[in-house]
Amino acid sequence: MAGNSFGKLFNITTYGESHGPALGGVIDGCPPGIELDMEAIQNELNRRKPGQSAIVTQRKEPDGVKFYSGIFEGKTTGTPIGFVIENTNQKSHDYSHIKDSYRPSHADYTYDKKYGIRDYRGGGRSSARETACRVVAGAIAKQVLKDVEIYAYVSSVGTIKLDKPYTDIDLSQIESNIVRCPDQQMAAKMEQYIKEVRSKGDTVGGIISCVIKNVPVGLGEPVFDKLHAELGKAMLSINAVKGFEYGSGFNGSTMYGSEHNDAFNADGSTKTNYSGGVQGGISNGMDIYFNVAFKPVATLIQKYETIDKKGDIVEMQGKGRHDPCVVPRAVPIVEAMAALVLADFYLINKIYS
């Protein structure tokens, strides 16, 4: 299986399956001398881990990370950083019913057809549990970036949408509720809706918005390795993501150029920011902001028809512990992937500067 690594200079390779002994990764290219805040790294994992609230999967995993290399006396050495996150609460028998059948809109079918074998326990490598490794790498990338601030939050669940620009939102309130929506009234509505969906054995999708502040001018390459293109690739590599838009996004296609152009101030900043902090594939120093759309979780705790390995139509009903809505737990994953992209371009920029 190819495609287990992300990044050019700041590179993360992940390994492991949802119901294997452990997940882990190797981070290569991290600069030496970075004094790591281990508590901050673990806190990022705690934001992503299962079992943290009533509206997420009740799998209980501490998700404690252990580092085995690349760190000495609390600082990075410049050598590969190896780490492990042990799996401690697998219930593999919950997946015996899908051993020979495929969940609709899941990776079950495509993995089986591509490789001729699949780990059906929790989805194996296709499980969103793999993203715990990305969160570790992203937490370190954040500390490489230092002054850059990354804020992701839930802006919609199903049809319930927070219709406010990020400039009118108190981003310090993101962690004040279990939905991770920085508007308390909307968060309460979203939480109630997720609970209702869960009670029906169904699932629902949503949108995570992300804002990146204090990005230096000049990150990104102007042709194939555009900053927004790499951010898009990073977000679309996350499980269940179906869409990415930055700046004015699709709404920009309805505007006149005279409306959409970001007029300059004397210092090079812009009066508006429809560009979303990126022009010509390169950061311009303004806030980068984008939306990431997540589909509903494929595993339903209700009866539905599907096919088995023989091609026969069979009836199935999901079992086990699953998220009714993935977006609250995906907030730190979006932040982590954004940090990985920026750290990579930051190091590339240092080579050319």
C-alpha cells in the first residue's frame, strides 16, 4: 500500500490499524532545537480521542502518545521522531457481521477489490483512528510554526448553520462546548440535533471552518505546489471529507471582479480578503480561511440492504460504537493537517530565503 506519507521537508509517515496493537508514525525533517511542550501535544490528542462526550463514539481510548526517538532532554534533535499510540479498547467481535459484506459508501468494497484482502475490524487502515497520528505530527508542526495561530471550529451540522463570518465570532469559545461551535446558542441546537439523529440509528455530516492567523508572506509555490492546493489535498485526505473551499469559495463565482478584487492598503495588506490569504498560490500575509465539508458517517445502526463478496443482496445492520456526527472530533484533525502544510512550506521557504 503506497501513500502513507505526507509532506516534502516536514514529512509524516503513519502506520497501524484501528484494531491492531497500536498506531504510530515517524516524523522526518523536523528542525533540531525545538523545545517541545509535551502537554500541548497530548491535549491535541485528547481533543480528538473517542469517548470524550455523549455525542461521539463511546470507544474508550486514552490515546497516550509515547515517543521513542528524535527527542533529547525535551528538544528535537533533527533526527526522525518515532512515536506510538497503543490501542487498548478494541471490540473486534462488533465487526464480525461485515466480514463478508460491504457497508455502502465505506471503503470496505474498494479496499477488498484493490488488495484482495481487508482488515474488516473497525475498517482497519481505512478507519479514522489513523488520524490520531496526524494530530501528533500536527501538534509538533504547530510548535515549529510558533507565532502562527490555527483555529478550526464546527460551523454547521446538517442543515443547522452558523451564518456568521469568522471575524464576528469569538474564537476563544471553540472549546467551551462539546460540539466545538463558538456560538453557544447554535452549539446547543447542534448538540440536540446530533442526539436526535443518533437515537434513530442514523448519522449526519457537517462543515468545519478554519482560520489561520499570522501567516508570513511568501509560503507556497506558484505553479503545481500552490499553498491552497496543498491545503485542499491535506483536507481531502481526511476520512469523510467531500469538499474544500477557501476565501470566497464558490460564492466568489457569483461576484463581479470589481466586487471581488482585494484593494491594497499602503503596507501591502488588503481592505477585503476574498482571496482567503492566498494569491497566485502564495500567502499574502492576510488571514487564511477555508471550509471543509464532511459527509455523514457510513456505518448506520439501522437495517439496510447491501451486497456481500458473492454479489448477493443481503440485509445488514451496523453494530458497535460509531460517531453519529464526525465533525466535533475532526476539528483538531483539520488544524493538524493545516499545520503540517504550513510547516512544510515554512521550511521550504527557509531554503530559498
